[in-house]
Amino acid sequence: MMGFPILSLITFLPIIGMLVILFLPKNQDRLVKYTSLIVTAIQLVLAVVLLANFGYSSAGVSDQSTFQFVEKFRWIQIDGVSWLGTVKIDYFLGIDGISMPMILLTAFVSLIATISSWNINKSVKGFFMMFLLLDTGMMGVFVALDFFLFYVFWELMLLPMYFLIGIWGGPRKEYAAIKFFIYTLFGSIFILLVMIGLYFSAQETLANGTKVFTFNLLALMNQSNYLDSGILSAANPHNLRLIAYIALFVGFAIKIPMFPFHTWLPDAHVEAPTPISVILAGVLLKMGTYGIIRISYPIFPDITRDLMWYIGLFGMINIIYGALVAMAQKDFKKLIAYSSISHMGYVLLGMASLTTIGINGAILQMFNHGTITAMLFLIVGVLYDRAHTRGLDDFGGIGVQMPVYTGFVTVAFFAAIGLPSLSGFVSEALVFLGAFSVSSIRIIAIISTLGILLGAGYMLWTLQRVYLGQLNEKWNTLSDLDAREYVMFIPLTIVIIFLGIYPSAMLDIMNTSVNTLVNFIANNANSISLLSGL
Amino acid sequence: MDLTNLYTSLSYILPEIAVSAALILIVALDLIFNKDKRIIPYVALFGILLTIYFVIDQFRISGFAFPASDANNFYGMIAVDHFGAFFKIIILISSFFIVFFSLASEEIQKIQEKSGEYYALMFGMILGMLVMISASDLVLIYLSLELLSLSSYVLAGFTKLRDRNSEASLKYLIYGAVSSGLMLYGISILYGLTGSTNLYVINSVLQGPNINVFTLAFSLVLIFVGIGYKISAAPFHFWTPDVYEGAPIAITAFLSVASKAAGFALLIRFIRTTFVTLVDDTSGYWHLVNSFDWKTILVIISILTMTLGNFSALWQNNIKRMLAFSSIAHAGYMLLGLVVFSNQGLIAILVYFFFYMFMNLGAFLVVMLIANKSGSENVEDYNGLGYTSPFLAASLTIFLVALTGLPPTAGFIGKLYIFIALVDAQMIAVAVIALLNTVVSLYYYVRIIKHMYLSKAEANQITIVPDKFTFALVLALLIPVLVFGLYFTPIIDLAKNCITILGL
């Protein structure tokens, strides 16, 4: 399928927008904002076009022919000599049911974040240039099917994120920005190392019959491509697959962030400006779990199966720990940040089940968490813009003063708690269904349900402290939502309610791919154990 | 030696002859144009371009200048091969840039009346480096090293504008004299042990029996002091921060790229010619003589070098000094390409050097342009530069990101190839240490970015608007850093063809 390069367009459109902004004259802030708005709007339109042309029965996962909108070109080709094999790296993009929801999410949240950036006044040009560069990095991660390309996009996000937190952030922005940068680079080096290890372990057969080392993710998923002597080949009795898996997992886990690698997140969230918190929670965190599903799972199916209990355990720790810490927060934004850690735990738990229903739930939870948490951060942002404080105990009775706003707040809070008919419920239910159905992690799932209780606890308590009760007289000048804020909240609310009532809209997209992935893991894990058993 | 032989030999050293001729021409022009010396830099540029032409021409040939032969060997004083040509190109390209740097540098422009001597000395350095890259005889190695050193001692303190210039020069001289003295002692022992100063002859002797391992080790360690000093490998790096900080920035940049490249070329040729007994054509790995364990020593030195460099750089407030430590750390990374003793590793070094040249020169150039205006290299004076001088700050950011080794810059590709060579050689623990070092280095590179963008500008913050010339100069370094980060095929292809070193 070599038609219109729509995936390249959706990925690099923000960079084009960035260059346009670069050459706009100075002091044209409105023009800059509109450029960014148009770019992200077109991106969303493209994502919808992708969805409209998306084949629901096409599986993807490990088979190039069932990936959709594939673009594959030779990017780097260095002919080999006797002691150096041919080096080839492809520019290889394509999507399946696992990446499609993420693309929708990225495009959607980016547009919302652009609208929410409207009141940025400090170096507007720089802000939107960095924002759009970040956008390209995020989109690229979700469409890349070559490990090298994936890594380039993965790292491309670091610098813009550093600037976005560091320049436009709160009082401790410098600390938060460098902490984010160093933490994620620390994770990336492990990903890089595993990438190089995989490169030397497997060979892809080209059309002309020659075998070359490869970064192609799909080729790396095929266990028959592995060399017997490769350090990451299952056939090698001294292989380092377990260590490599853990290293890769840590690299991704830092992004999720999984306990105990989560400490950068509260700092980054608290200091980041609202739109960046929205992006961070809405999209960036999903890259970690996406990376695990896209790369770790199918490339190391055997280790995945061996370690599923631990993945579930860390999911559980994330859920409970995040919720408990959230409960103790006095800062509204920090509370949402920790609730975010808790909710990402559900994703891990669903993934750990290795069942279709559980992974469906995990990916749906990724999408839902993206929209719900984006909305929660916007809610904090709205309040902070007006009151310039985020102390949970400073408020009270805001519901009286800002009734419409509080209406949206209620929807978002209940979605986060997991109230039926709102989107959060469906994904959490699926995650638990998946986890319960596997006997080995059933107990973990049972303990994890505590998280729902705790979640309801801190969310309702917050609702009560901030929005209910007697109005604190200090805040009787606060105005309700303006038109721009309506534009941010209404689409998010619609999506949250829609997916709560009709989750199939999203589940149908991913179901075929997830099913294939689950079977793929089971089959390959079995054949690898047979192999190493011999 | 008969005349045909001499004629061939001379044609093999045309680049060196061209540099010498340019040197003489510069000295002559300096005497002729007593008042107005503006022509001299252009003569220098022309000389460099001509030399580049001759070096490119050398890609056709491969052989010994001033050859000799005995029953077992065909050898010579100067080995002309692709490996040497690659490093000569690196040296000449960086020299070319340094001439432009000097034209853009206020420091150097202030001493315009002395520009005859300045460029003459620079060509002395270039000549020393070119000979050093090709030399395959210990005596010639020592001579070229001294030629390079003596010219650089003077250049390091050339402007005499500040006390620290003289301090730099003196420190450089003292460290240099000690290490070259030790090296000479090592050479004399090696000569005593093997009966020859020619690397090829020494190689065949070392392959034979009856080598006193202790004496050999003693002499090699002493020789390594001299080379380690040139590439500023720990623990012979102590001169580097002081000299880099004190010397004029153009010269610092020159030392950090060209002089280091020559040192590396010397080290690689020395080990490759003297100690390799066999190159496995299918795997690309080198087999070394057993009498000296280069691998362990070099692994330790490279880890020590990068770790010391990176951790010392964390505390620096002077950017030149910080870049000095950073260049020490980079020497450590590059040494890793050597310790795998394979063609892959050698490719990694060549590629790394090629990219390192652009990013390091670029970083120094921006620092120089800023110092031109502000007269300071203190990191505090970079506060708010991102807003007052957006182009320079953005360029410096990209150069620093490249030095960290993040995609999509060329620095990433350089690092990637080093790590690929390490993983291929199953030296994963070393790769992990090097990668962790990269994380450390991020902190001090980003610290400058932080000062430029995150810190509040002082009231008297200077605004630097680069003129067309400096703008083009920055772009000339910036574009390769970005383009090669995304499309590096030509460089790898070039490096792949440039790993032939005359010898086994």
C-alpha cells in the first residue's frame, strides 16, 4: 500500500508548522497561536481520516502485510565488506489496532493542549515551536516500526520537553526540567543498548535473498530470524534475554512511570504549565506502556510470560501506592499527578494478564486515562489561572461560584473514579476481568481493587474540599468558564461519556490486533521454551 | 637511494611539501608586506586547500615514502595509506575552519601585525600533524611530535593579552617537555630491545621469541605517556583544562580537534603496525602479540578518561574549561573504539572523529563569538542569551546536544557506532559504563542551555547579532551536525574504505 504518505504527513506536519512559526515576524503572537491551532487541527482531521479508512479486521502486530498505511523506504544503506555486513535502516511507518487509538489520542490531546496554551504570553514563538517539535516526536513514536526510527523519535521529545517545563514552568522549574531530562535519558540508554543487542542477534532476509542485521521491529519479532550465536537469541544457551528484557522494561517503565521510577513525574507535573501537564499525562506516559506492548512483548514473548506476575505486581504497587500518596497531597496538581501514577497501574495490570480482554482494557485505559487526566489537569489549570493557588485546603464551595465549571469537574472526577457510563469504568472493568481470569495474578487483581476504593476516596474528598461546602469568601470574584475553556472541556466530556456508553467504538479498532498479539505471545513463548528445552 | 625512488617518495609526500611551501611563503610574505598583513590568512587558506587537493589525490595510492627493505620486510619511514589520508583530511578541514575562526576572533585580530608568525606557527603545527599521522618510524614520530608541540606551546600563549595566556603556554611546555622526555626514553629502550626504530621491523621482532616482557612493558608505558599526553587521556590530561582555558579560543579549538586527531592517528598506527600479528578478514578482529596487554590498559585508561572528564566538567563555571573536560571525556569514548581491536572499532573512531570535529568546532566557535562581545567565558554571563541572541544560542544548543550524543544529531551516530563496536565485541559492561557517562555529561551540557534559556538575563545583557560572515561560518558547522545525524551513509562508506593501514 504505497499510496498517499498520510502517516509521514501526520508525523511531520508539526515540524512544518514549527518552521512556519520560525519565519513568522516578531510580535505576531496571535498568528503563531493560530498556526499551531491549524496544524494540530489538521492533524486531528488526518487522524480521523486514518480512522475512516482503517481496516478493523487487519491484525498488524508482527505481519507487515496486515499493517495499514505502510510507508517503507530504504533510509540508510551501507554496502558490506567481508568483515562488516550490510547496514540497512528503513524509514518504516505503519499502524495497526494498537497504535491507532494512540494516534487518535495524540492528535486529540495536542489540539486540546494548543487551545489550553492560548494564555501563554512569555516567548510565544518559542513555546509553540517546542510544542510542535514535541508533537512530531510523540506521533513518530506511535507510527514507527523500525527500532532505530522509534528511538530517534523517542529521544526527539526530550529537548523540547526540557524547554517547555524549564522555561514556562513554575517556581522549581529548573530542577523539575533537568530531573525529567536526566531520568528519561537514563532510561533511554538501556533501550539503546537492547536495540544494539537485538541488532546483532537477528538477521532479516531481504528481497534479493541476502541476510542483513536489522532494526526492523517486525523482523525482530520473528524468532526464526535469530542467529544461533546471537546474545539475545533464545537458541543461544548463554543468552542475555532476561537481562535485556529487564533493561528494556526499565527504559519504558521510567516513562510510564512505574514505581520506583516515578519520582520525576510529580515534580514535572507540578512545575509544568497546564498545557504541558496535559500533554505529559495525556500522551507521554502512554509511550512507556505502548513501547512495552509494541516492542518488549512480541520480541521477548518467553520472558514476558515468565515475568507477567512481576509486571502485575508492579501494576498493583503503582495502583495502591499512587492512590495512597495522592490521598496525602495538599497540592491539587500533585494529587492529580499521583492519581495518574495510580491509573497507569491499571494499564500495567491489564497488560500483565496476557489475555485479549485484559490488554484491550489496558489500551482502552491508556486512551481513557489520556482524556480523563488531560481534563483533570485542565481543571486544575482553570482554577489556578483564577486563584493563583493550588492548595486543596484554600478553597471550598467553588461549586456555588463556578457552577458550570463544577459540572465538568464532576464528570471528570467520576470518570476518574470509574463510575459506570463514563469511560474510565469500562477500561478498568476490562482490566480486572482480564486479570481475574488468569489464576496466577488473580490475587494481585483482588488486592488492586482496593485502588478503586482509594481512588473514590481521594477524588470525592477533593470534590468535597474544593467544590462543595461553604464558599470561601476570598473567592467570590472568580468567574465561571469563558468560551475558550468551553471549547476545551466540551470535546473531552463528549469523548468521556461516549466511550462510557459505547466503548466498542474504540475496542473494535484494537480487538483484532490485540487478539493476534495475545496468540502471538502464547505461540512464540511455547516454541521458544521448546527450543531452549532441547 | 636511487633517483626514481626519491622521485616516487617525494610524490608521496606532496601534502607535506605543500604545507612546508605555504609555511615558507607565509614567512616571506610577512617580511614583504610589512604594514598590511591582511593577505596572509588568504594565503593560508589557499595553502590548506592545495594540501587538501593533494591529500585527496593520495586516495589513489598506497605505499611507503623513503622505503627500505630487508629479507622479511618492505617498510619505510612514511606510510601513505587511506587511514592516514582520512585523518589528514580531518586535520586540514579543521585547519581551514580555524583560519576562519582566527579571522572572526577579536583576540587574534588584535595582534594582526603578528599574523605572519601566527599562521607560520599554525602551519608548523599542521606539518607536524601530517607527518605524525603517516610516520612509521619512531624517530620520525618523535620529531613530528616535537614539531607539533613546539609550535603549539608558542601558539597557546601567543596573544599575551592576559596573564593566563602565558600561564597556559608555560604549563603546556613543562608538561610537554616531561612527557616527550619520557617518551624518548621509552623509544630508546624499545630500540635497545628490538634493534630498530621502524615499526614494521619492531613488529616482526616482537612476533619472534625471546622478548623481555618487563622491559617491553616499561618502554611501552613510557611511549604511551607521550601519546596519552597528546590525546589528553587520563592520567596525562592535567595540562588540558589550564591550557584550553588560557589559550586563545581559536587555538583551543584547534588543539581539541586537530591535535587530538593527530594523537589518535599516531596511537592507532603505532598499535596497529607494531603489535598486530593478524587481521581476521572475515570477522575484522585484530590479533595482537601476547607480550603486552594493550587491551586491559586501554580499557582502564578509557574508562578513567571519560569518567574523570565528565565528572570534572560538572563543576566548571568557565565554559572553555568545561569544554576542555568534555573533550577529555570524548577522548575516552574514542579510545573505546580502539580497545575492541577490530575494523569495526576503527570505523567507529573515524566516524566519531569526523562528527566530533564539526560539533566541537561549532561549540568553540559560538563560545568565541560570545566572548568577542562579552569578553567572558563564564557560564553566568550566558544568562538570557537565548532571548538576546537567539541564533547563536540555538546553534550552541544544537552543538551541545550533539556533544551529548542525542539523536537526531551527528553526535548520536558517532556514539552509536562506538557502542555497536563494543556490543559486537561482547564488551557490554564497558558499554554500560560509557552510556552512564553519557547521562552524566548531559548534566553539564544542559547546564549551559539552562543558563541561556532558563535563567534571568542581567540588565546589561549583551546582544550579539552575527554578521553575514560569522552566520555562514556557524551554519557551515551546524548543517553537517544535523544532516549527518539523519543521513550518515556517505561518512560510513568513506570510513569503511579508510581503515586500510599499511602493514599486516
